[in-house]
Amino acid sequence: MLDQLWQVIALVVVIAVIGVGLVVGLLRGRRGKAPSLPPTTRPSDQPGVGRPGVGSPDGGGVATKPGPPVTTSPAVEAPELPALAEPETPAYERPESARGRLARLRARLARSNSAIGKGLLALLSRGGLDEAAWEDVEDTLLTADLGVEATMELVESLKTKVKVEGTTDESVVRDWLREDLLRLVDPTMDRRVASSRVGDRPAVILVVGVNGTGKTTTVGKLARVLVAEDRDVVLGAADTFRAAAADQLATWGDRVGVPTIRSDREGADPAAVAFDAVKAAAEMEADVVLIDTAGRLHNKTNLMDELGKVKRVIEKRSPIDEVLLVLDATTGQNGLEQARVFADVVDVTGIVLTKLDGTAKGGIVVAVQRKLGVPVKLVGLGEGPDDLAPFDPAAFVDALLD
Ligand code: GDP
């Protein structure tokens, strides 16, 4: 009887020991796992991908990682700080390097602008240039939108050379033309886009222009150019009047892992969105923030007042390093008039000429630079995502004379 009792007690003790052992083992197992959790991935650790999610501590409501863009507005409550990022990295596109793009796209330029080059060469090398022939030369240049002043300069220079040298040999004439056109396009202008951090803050680029010129597309394409250069980019969708503009911009950003700061309300204050974008970029320690703005032309005064306000509000937070004016090269004189109106309100530092692939009016490059005294920095040569090229005067002139 006593033996049996001892056996029962021994069994109970063994079971208790095993039970306690299991519980302790389980608990240890759990704790032990924590360090082996995958480390938090920062999108910026991946090449060419935007910086990670830094929530705006005081309620900016900042988009934290590519994907559905998070809306923002100063009045909006702070969303919860983001959970750890997913360990898997979405497959972002790797945009093509901007280097040598104009050379790749040169054929598009040459096709549409051969009117200048071929027309001029044919005229100049046919010999016996009389006044009527020189008028044809002038007409060709004016048709290409070179502008009256530059046309006169070029014709005078060519006339002198023909008189002095007395040759109409095509290769000689081509060299003269190349030299004179290059001088007009001005290779000495600084065409770099301010896209590196300035001290301890991101560079701020404001992109302005009339709707339809290709402004939003250009912001998207420029983001790709900068991502290809391993810059951490943030986009600000301050065109709050066109319903689709913010979506359009966010889509461009998503493709290359760049966050878009936008408002959750259509018609929200564009200056507030621009401010939030600059603030978010600073918090994310981005290299550069690109701000798309509205460009409705039907009410020019309002548009300009609004743009002035966007500029002032941004400047409360950060200096603006670059104001890019987007002009549609196919609009000719209209584009020049737009340039003047914008330049009255913001200090334009560079021109982006879009749709140069669809026009024989490449001379607008010279005309607009002269009008504003600022360089053409980028040219749009198609609707493809990587069809935006840094402007290279020599490659441009060569393409005209192809
Ligand atoms: P926004 O209203 O100024 O923002 O203009 P969008 O960015 O929406 O562009 C208007 C249209 O112009 C779109 O269909 C673009 O694809 C087109 N576009 C923009 N840049 C170029 C370019 O360089 N070449 C061509 N062919 N089309 C362009």
C-alpha cells in the first residue's frame, strides 16, 4: 500500500517536472526568437529607392514608403506611426541613366528639326546667294522659331563668312552653321539641376507651367532621372485642382519607389501641400523634393497669385533652389508669352522644353533662353518614362544638322 502511494507520488512529481520543463522551454523559445526577426528594411537601403517611413511627429501625416501615397494636410490628424516595413522589397523599376540620353533620342530631334538643318544647308550650298536666297534662309530660321534677333545675327554672320571665304562647299558651310548655332544656343550656361542636399536640408525644386505642357509628366520623368543617380526623392502633389494630377504623380513615384505627399481633399490649399512636402522631405532626410503645381490658365491672375503664395509658404520652411518652367515646344510664341508671365511671379532658374519630338520648331531653345536669360536644362522627346534628357547644346546642334 505504502509502495503504491510512493509510486503515485513519484509519478505526479515526474509529470510536474515535465510540465514545468515544457512551459519554461516554450517561454524561452518565444523570447529566443525575437532577435532572429528580420531587420527592419529601409526602402532607401535599396539602390535607387526613396527614403524610409519617417512619420511626421507633429501630424504632417507623411507618406512613409512607396505604395499608396498617404495624404497630408496641416489640419489632418497624425496617422499612427507605420508598422515595420515589409521585409520583401517591391520590385521597383530601375530607370535608365540620364547620361547620353540626348544622343539616344537624337534621332527624334533630327526627324522633326531637319527643316532647319537640311533647309539651310541646301540653301547655303547652292551657290550664287542673292538677296532672295538670304530671305529664304531667314524664313527657314524664323519658321523654326529661332526668333527675329537670333535669326538676324545668324544671317549676318553667315553673310560675312560667305563674302570673306567665297565658298559654298557643303562641309565648310556645315561647320560655319554648327559654330554659329552653337554660339546662339550658348554652351557656357550652367544647365545642372539643383538636386543635391544643401547643407543639412533637401534641395527644393518647384515645377511650374501651364496645364497640358507636360508638367506632371516631367516631374515624374525627372524623379526617374534623379533615382537613376541614386538620389532620395520626394514628390509633392501641389496641383490640387486637377483631380487626376495627384494620382498621376503618385503612379510615377510608385514605379520607382518614391513617396508622394498629397492632400486627401481635392481643391485643398496647394501651398499647404507644398509646405508639407518640403517638411516631409526634411524629416525623411531626402536629397531633393520635387513639387508639381497647378497650371490652369483660364484665370491667369488667380493662378499667379496662388503660385506666389506657394512660393512664399515654401520659403517659410526652406529656400527654393530651383524653379523649372515647363514649356511645350510646339506652342511657339505662346510659350514665350507664358514664360514671361511666370517669370514675373517666380524666379525661373531653368526651362524644360517638352514635346521637342513633335515639332520642327527647335529654334525655340534659343528664343526662350534669350527671352528669360535662363538656360534650357531638360528636353522632353517623347511620352516614354525615360524620354526626358538633360539638354546638351553640342548634341542638339549636331542633331539639327544631321
Ligand atoms: P500637365 O497638364 O502640364 O501636367 O501635362 P501632362 O503631364 O499631363 O502631359 C500632357 C500630355 O503631354 C501627356 O499626354 C504627356 O504624355 C504628353 N507629353 C509630355 N511630355 C511630352 C514629350 O516630351 N513628348 C511628347 N510627345 N508628349 C509629351
